[in-house]
Amino acid sequence: QVQLVESGGGLVQAGGSLRLSCAGSGRAFSPHSMGWFRQVPGKEREFVAVVTWSTGSTWHADSVKGRFTISRDNAQNTVYLQMNSLKPEDTAVYYCAAKWSGGRYFYTDGNTYDYWGQGTQVTVSS
């Protein structure tokens, strides 16, 4: 079994920065992709960013492109989400997820992911 544990959420003013971390463990940790998603109560889960574990290639949602950066540290089994220039509309619970197998695609559909963390709250005040 795979466990994912997020950390780094909190309260920040608009224009500020936060870095989220997601540490993976179990099952000889070697996913195909790691993704970040977010969800606001009453709204659908939204894709934020994905990194291909073996190559480090990344893809970001248009809503965060240029402000957020996903990265990974294979040795630490950890994926990061650096969030800069935060806006109130970025307020959400942020989840990391692992997709264990895949092809030469960036996977943006959360329904295709196999494992999820518990989520971390990010609140951006105006």
C-alpha cells in the first residue's frame, strides 16, 4: 500500500507564497505520475499540476501557470508545489495523488489516480 502525506498548507495574504510537500511511502515508491489537485466545498475537484516521476516533465493548469511550480525529489519520494502570487481564488483543500502506471501523457483527470493524500488547507486572504 502507498501512503501520501501532505504538509505546508496555511493562511497567507494575497500575493504571498506557500510551498506544499507530499511525502510518499510504501510499495517501493515509484509512481508513473504525481499530481496536485484542489477542491472547494460544493465544487468539483480541479487539476492543478502533474509531474512525470521518471523524467521530471511537468504540466500546469492554465489557472496557475506562471505562478505555481510542481517539482519532485526522487530520493526523498517527495513532490512539491511552490505557490507564488497567491490569490483568494486559490483558497481550497489541496491534495496530492499518485498514478502508478501510464503512458506518454500528462494525466489531468483525478479519476485515473490510484492513491490520494488526506489534503491540506490553503487559505488566501484578500
